[in-house]
Amino acid sequence: MDHQAMSCDAPSAFLAVGQGIPAAAGLSLHEPASLLHAKDQLAQDASRKQPQQRPAAAGEDNRSARFYKERRYLLLEFPELCQQHPPQVIAEIGCGCGSSILPVLKANPTCRAVVTDVSPSAVEMVTAAAARAGIQQDRIQASVLDASVPPAEDSHLAPSGPYADCLMIVFTLAALPPSSMSAMLSHAFQALKPGGKLLIRDHGLFDLTHLRLTAESRRGRRLYSRQDGTLCYVFSCEDLAMKATAAGFEVIESSYVRTKLLNRKTGQAMKRVFVHGVFRRRMG
């Protein structure tokens, strides 16, 4: 697997070199019209090559444990999660079936977790998965919370004031319309102790997910709808940093990570671009 950090201007270079557009095309992150035109052409080409996904049936829950493997790579990407002394409280918004928090609980035996999800079935699944993994019940607290609305005084994430040392938002922020992202970041800010860190991983510009979305699915600038009706927003690292700063965070890292995964069954190379963010709640 090819894995490397990228500078903030890397997605345009990645598109030009990795997707067959000459670098001399003159595309820029600051030229949205021409950028969108090129992206839409690529998306249409990519969509013709990809099998169509089956839309979710009515009432079907996409957060099924069989769809997601444990994201153990987060322990390498965010070494803060592995700190054992002093013991940490690690929170997560949008826990799903537990693919992010479970490897943390397994690798860091002294930490405790407070996780939330808008889906009651997801909360049930992460609780059951933790029990099956032998994780003590008092090490994980899972609650239903719609973090797309501004936090209330009785928020499950901050029941008695800031308490979390780290808080993860992994492939969750992009599922919201931009108008609701500030609410989720406010939940994170309230939950973190002064000096606590917000850890974000999400879809970046020209990620494979971005290229597979068609022009017809566009709902706004960098905002698309999937076939199952959910939303998908794609971030630039500047955009992510700006949103975190507006929520009161200090930027430690905001960069692109590029990976190339090989589908061993089909032999197809999948080029992925993610945004990687580490932000800190200011002291005092």
C-alpha cells in the first residue's frame, strides 16, 4: 500500500498525475468551475466502470458490522489514542458499529470510551460488539445523540462539563450538510477538556468516492447525494481547518493523506485521498 502525507495543494497534482489529466491543464483549487467540469468528466468515466450499488431498502440499516472492518490504522495515524498513562477518556461522534473505537479499546487497556450515534441500532451494535470482544462494560458508554443539532445542556457527550482527552470524528462529518457541521464541532468542543484533541479523518477532494459521484447527484459546492439518499461532502484541508477554527479549535495538523489500495480479486487499483486533521481545544 502506497501511503504518504500530502501538502495542501496535493489533490490537484494527484488528479493531474494520478487520473490522466496533464499537469499543464492549469487546474487549481481556486478555480471551482473548471475544477468541477474536469471532476464531473472523471466521475462519469469512473461511474461507467464501477458496478452500480444496490440502494438500501426501506428500513434497512447500513450500519451493519459486516460492512466495516476495524480501522486499526487509526492507532498509527493518531498516536494520541495509544497513550496509557495517565488513563484517557476517548470520545467518538458517529461510532457506527464500533469500527473505530473498538481497536482503540483493545490496544489501550487503560482508556475508557464515551461514544454516540444518531442510530439506536448502531448504539446497540457497538455495545454488543464490545461485550463480544471481552471489553468490560464500565469501559464504554454508548448513547443515542443527533450531533447535527446544537448541543443542549443535557448532552450525552458532556453531561457534567468537559471530560474527554481525545475525540474522534471518522467519516461522519462528511455525511452532514455544511450548515450542520458547526453543530457537530460544537459538541466536540464541549466534550473535550482544555488541551484535548479532536481527531478527524474524512473524504478529501478527488477521493475515489468523490470521482464516483455523478454531476446529477451534486447538491451544492462539494456536496453530493448518494444512491441511498445519504449525503457526502468532500473536504479540502483548508476547508476543514477553517471549520475547526470557527468552532474554537487550534489547528495542529490539517493535511491530505493519499493511499493506493489494490483489490486482489479484480486487480483494480483504488486511489484514495483523505483529509487528516488534529485540532486542540485551547487552554483556558
